[in-house]
Amino acid sequence: MTQYERMINGLLYDPLDQEVIKDQVCWQNRLWEFNQLRPADYDAKTAYMKEVFAECGDGNYIELPFHANWGGHNTHWGSGIYANSNLTLVDDGHIYIGDKVMFGPNVTVVTAAHPVEPGLRARGLQYNKDVYIGENAWIGAGAVILPGVHIGRNAVIGAGSIVTADIPDNSVAVGNPCRVMREAGQRDREFFFKNERIDWENL
């Protein structure tokens, strides 16, 4: 089995293998070009996402700069996704993002990790575990999502949280490590911020 085959199968592999590097650099070069686009270059941004991402729906928007180990090539985007500036996708493994997900600024989603065993780590070996983010989730500013994590539909991840374990649907989760604080419920249909009511009749 080649190092590239080991990589795509979630096994320990050498990320500096020449076959792996050759493929990765191609996508990194495309990403560099993407990050030179102007804010109003909507069509060019959309073209990049459609051409480079593994899957890409419609109506997605990324505030530049955007960082990704493989240029986003191993990411699967639904539709209506908004990513604020400095979204970092360590997409050595696959990242699946559902419809209408929102990312605050400076969010990091990580699929890559290194073994704890010091001899293996000294050899630079790595492994990747896919990340899944369910539709309509909101990932707060500065949150970090670690390898293998599944975030449920409609979940809210508080700003600055470090997500080390799965988060269920319809949950508000915060902290380091990120823990479920409560279920989204009736109060959230009445108030949008502290004690400020939602003016449903005007929306």
C-alpha cells in the first residue's frame, strides 16, 4: 500500500511522501490564487469552490483569507454556507459541512493528528480522521474542532470552544473541552440575546 493509499484510508502515513506532496502542492497553489481575489469577485470565488472542493452546493460565501492544507479539495460543502475570515480547514482528511452552516472568524477544523508514541512522531508520521458538521450548525469565533468529531444539526458551538467529542443535534455547547450546556428550546424562540425579545412580527 502506498503512502497516499494509507493517507486516504485513515492509517498512519508519511505526509512528506513525494506522491502526497506533489498532489497537495497543486491544490495549495490554487488556494494562493484564490486568496488574491477581491471581495467583490463573487463569480471567481464560486468558480474556485465548484472546481476545487470535493463537493460544493450553491450560495456559499467565504470571507478571505481562507486557509486549507489541501486548498479545500477534501471538503464537502452543502449550500448556503457562510464562512467568516481566517477559516482554517486542516483537510488532510475529509470535512463534511451541511447546508446553512455558519462559521465565525478564526475557526479551525482539524482532521490531522500525530501519534503519541514518540518514535513514530519523530518520524513525522500522521493520520487523519474525518469531521462532520451537521446542517444549520453555528460555529462561534475562534472555535477549534478536532479530528473525528461529529457536530449535530442545529448545534451551536460557543466562541473559543475546543471540541474534542461529538455534539448532539439541537445543542448549545461551550468550553474547553467543549461540553453540552443545554438543549436549544422555547426560550430561544422568545429571546435572541440575553433578555432582548425576538420581534417575530417584524421579521
